[in-house]
Amino acid sequence: MTIHKTLNAPALSLTVEGRLDTTTAPELEAVIKNELDGITDLTFDFSKLAYISSAGLRVLLSAQKIMNKQGNMKITGANEIVMEIFEVTGFSDILTLE
């Protein structure tokens, strides 16, 4: 997994490429914890994300809880596989998907 950060304070965009699973989720979680201070607009670009597991969903839920207190969070570019996972798990009702 590769994470590309684009900071344009107070907005942060994270482009996640590859697979977000139990092996790679801690890496994304660390980036989120280190980068969210002062951020009011968080965007995840999933256009290059091939797969997300429950560990990845947990990281997104954690980020959503933080952003509910300090701003907005959205997910863009998710492919059909990732969107289906969001829908089956009910995350499509929790997250802002574009």
C-alpha cells in the first residue's frame, strides 16, 4: 500500500493505493493520527485502492469519529469492489461517498 498526502491546510487529502488490510491498516492509522491536528476537511481518494478489509474499515470509522468533532470527511473514487464492501457492511450509511 502507498499513501500520498496532499496538505492544503486546513484540508488534507490522502490517496491510498493498493490494498488496505490487516497488514497495511496500521500504517494508514498512524498517518491519520499524526496529520489530523487542525484539519477540518479530510478526503480519502480511493481511486487506486483495490481492496479494503475490516481492519481498513475500522481505521476509516476511527477517522470519521475524529472528523465528526472537527470537520468533514469524504471518500472519493472508490471502485465497485470497495463500494460493495461499504454497502454490505453498512458503511455507505456512515461515510460520505462521492
